[in-house]
Amino acid sequence: MYRGRLAPTPTGYLHLGHARTFALAAQRSQAAQGQLIYRTEDLDAERCRPEFALAALEDLRWLGLLWHEGPDVEGPHGPYVQSQRREYFLKVWQLLHAAGGIYPCDKSRQDVARALTAPHAEHEAEPLFPPSLRPPLEHGRDVTQPDGTNWRFRVPDGETIHFEDRLQGPQAFVAGQDFGDFLVWRKDGFPAYELSVVADDHAMGITEVVRGADLLLSTARQILLYRALGWPEPHWAHAPLVVDAQGRRLAKRTAGLSIRELRAQGRTPAEVLTAPVGTLLA
């Protein structure tokens, strides 16, 4: 059975781009007569807020989106809030550690901050990690718990990661050139974005990941984690980004285009999902 997902991060109110990407995920699930899972990705304790998590549920319901499992529905794969799933993430870390693909690497606070949430744009992504800074292969092999330091995944330098995206077409990224060794665990005791997403999509049986095209590069990293863990990867479908009048990607800080603000202006769900961006800004 087709299983898709909605995975908002409650660091602010959802905006127009979120609305249209999540609506596309719901449409694809419905067209496949499948199931849709709602998951709150709230591992950034400094920026995530309960009020934003609640607002996301309310706003997406207002848009007419329906899901079969989630924080407000329950189901067999809960909890559906990532901050409540640490013990499961720790088991996945242990699998990666046993496979020998990760190593401890205590770097700056900025490295940790970049790993908290999805790297949504190339200029926001984690800087390319210099291979010269990698420790020997046996480094960290005697460690039994990840806490107290950051952990990175060792990428296969020079290997091209190919995948077929159902909306963007064929994709290819070169490990060691387009991205380097990336964080999978943070020294504060929680997984970084790439590990948590892969772990939860696998556990929840997600068969297709629908999200914004700004996460194409992140998909290449996640494919490497699927391979290291011996798990089948889902299909990928990256939606075109919604941009403002200047061609800039919408962000939660974008004034006037949050779902909540558009609702307050009297806009209808149909307008939010289909009207030209310029019309909504008028």
C-alpha cells in the first residue's frame, strides 16, 4: 500500500509553500488510494514551540487535508512526535555504528545548529567536511553510546548517487564533491536531521517522500543511510518551490504568506492552494 507523509517542523507558522507541498502529498496519497501519516519533527528544542505544532495541525485541517495516523489520530507506528522517539533513534545509531560507517567528530556549535533541521537551500547546507580531518577507520569503534560528541557518516568519496525523482526527473550528486561527511548524531544526545528522517520514514513504512525541491541534495545523503542500514529506500517526489515576487524561496519568516495570516485575511483554502502568489500578496 502507498504510504505518504506530512512532516512539518514547528519552528514557526506554516506558509504558502508548505501548504502547497503538503496538499500535493495528500493528493498523491489519495490518488494512490493509500494512507497518509502526519509526523511532527520537533528535535530543535531551542526553536520548536508547542503552539506552532498545534497551529500546523489546525491549519492543515483547515486546508482540507486528512491523515490516517498522527499525533491527533494515533496509530500503530506512534509516537508521531520525534522528540518522543529518542530510544528508537538510539537503536538506529547502534545499527550504523555496528556497520562501521560513522565516527565521533566533536566540531563547532554551528555544525550542530545546521544539523537540527532540514538544510533547505544550498547556501544553508552544512559546509563540505574536509576528508583530511577524518579520523582512522577504527576511531570510535569501542564506544557503546553516542552521547557527549557529534557523529558523522563517512561518505564514499567520488561515488555518484543516482536516483529518479518522480517530479524532478533523474538526479545525480557526487559524494565528496556535492556533499561531504555529514552529521547523524548531535552531542546533546539527539539525532541530526538526516538520521531521524530516514529512521522514521522506514519505521512508519513510508513508500514515497513528497517534499520541496530544496531537499534534493539531502536525498542523496539519506540514500547512503538507507544503504548502510540495509533498508529499501522509498520513492522520491520533490515539488517545485513556491517563490515570492523576487524569486526567493518562501520561509517561515516571510511576511503575509503564512497560512494563519491568509486565513485571517479571509482567504479560502482553494485560494491558498491555487491562487498566484502575487494575488495573495495584494
